[in-house]
Amino acid sequence: MSDHSPRAVCTVIVPAFNESAVIADTLTALTADARPGEFDVIVACNGCTDDTAARAAAAAPDARILDIAAASKTTALNAAIAAARRHPLVFLDADIRTSAGAVRGLVHALIWSGRALACGNARFDTARSSWAVRAFYRAWMQNPYFDDRKMGGFFALSRAGAERIAPLPATTNDDEYIRRRLSGETIVADEAPYRIAAPRTLANLIRVRSRVYRGNRDLERGGGDTAFGAKRRHGNSRRFAARLLARPGLWPGAAIFALTAVAAHLRNLTARGTPVWDRDHSNRQNA
């Protein structure tokens, strides 16, 4: 695989902040079945204090490694977008597993649909999660938010779509920002599956949910909530509650969902200083 090859069909951007525990597995899974020169892979290391860059280079020798001083995902993404030589742009989080075939499916769906944004088909893996986390996910998946499928961590942008969203603002929820900006111009590619490992512990789940709620709050304060206003959110909440009430088997998970939401919001309210990038440590410590 050569980043100078004219045969590259897309640029794959992998932002990475201290991801030495997972980056090699992610890149190995991505490139295992890739044809020579098929993808121009950019690993955008940002603020790393570990050997993420070295491990990425070893796992994908032909990838371009960007070393960005600021520990900022959006800064890393903007730098990688500016460095991209091929469109479409495919974005892949460093802790997500997918394959070359899934990237092909994603790019195919994007091009042939004529849309600005194509999302992969997310699969949440709770096999190693605690009972409480598994119950949370069983309840959470009833949220109407998932009726149109979740977009997060693995998606592709057309050239026009990339121009619409760049430069990305400083936000902890870049995926949601892009989804909202390109609402109505999105397709979900069933042929592009990817695996998201759920947090193993409730404490790590609360950490991740804190980041999501904080990112959504920042988007709303910044005026990025136009297409997803209060009326739609409240309507979704009512439908979500109705679905859970109709399924008594999900009531324990619903209770855990409510408690997790309260804990995550309290965590944000009591946070001091500059917010940190909350992540799931459970899957990284045991990678």
C-alpha cells in the first residue's frame, strides 16, 4: 500500500491520542485485505505522550503519520483533511475494528447514492461488559435515535461534504456535529459493518456518556442544534419512554440508563478546569 499510488480510492483518516494499546490492532484489521495502493491512510497523532506513532508505523508501514502537538481530536482531523490527497474521506476512530471490505462498501454507498455522508453499520460488542452495562445497552438501543442508525466512529464524506464541515470547530462530539450539519444528506451502508467495544464497567460507561452529553451541550450553545431542536428531542424522549414501558424485561436497563444519565450530568457539573477527553479506559487497559 503506497500513499503515492494513483490507484488509491480514498483517504482513511485515523485520529489517535495515546492509543498505543489499540492502534496496531485497528490498522492491522483495516489493511489486512487491502490491495496495494488501495487506501491512503493518515494516522493523525495528537498530543501523544506514548508510542502510538511508532506502533502505527509498524502496523501500517505505508501510512502517513502526522505528529500534532495539541491534544485535540478536531485539530488532528482538520490537519488530516488538509493533508488528504484522495476523496472520499473515510474517518475511523482508533479503537474501532473494521475491514478493507467495509471501507469499500462505505465508499461505494457514498458514491452511488450521491449523498454527502455515508455511515457504517455499527455493532456494539458487550460480550466483555458487566451485567449493568449490557442491560444499559439493551435499553438504550430502543432510543428512536437509532431508528435511522447510529453514526459514530466510522463514516465517509464526499468532497462536497468535507467542504461543508471543514474546518471542524473545537468540540468533543465531532461525529454529532457532522451528522447534524449534513442531516438529510446521509445514507447508512449495511455492507460497511464495524465493531464498537462497549465499556466493560459502569464507571467507564459514565465517563463516556459524560463526554457525549458535554459535546451535545456545547453544540447547542454554539448554535449547532438547528435541525435537531428541542421539539424533536422531546418527541424522541416520549417515544423512548413508551417503548421501555411496553417491555418490562428492559426496566432494569432503563433504570440503569436513568442513573447513568444523572451520574454523567453530575460529573460534568462538578468538573473543574478545562474538560479532559473522557474515554473508555477499560478496553484499553486490557487490550
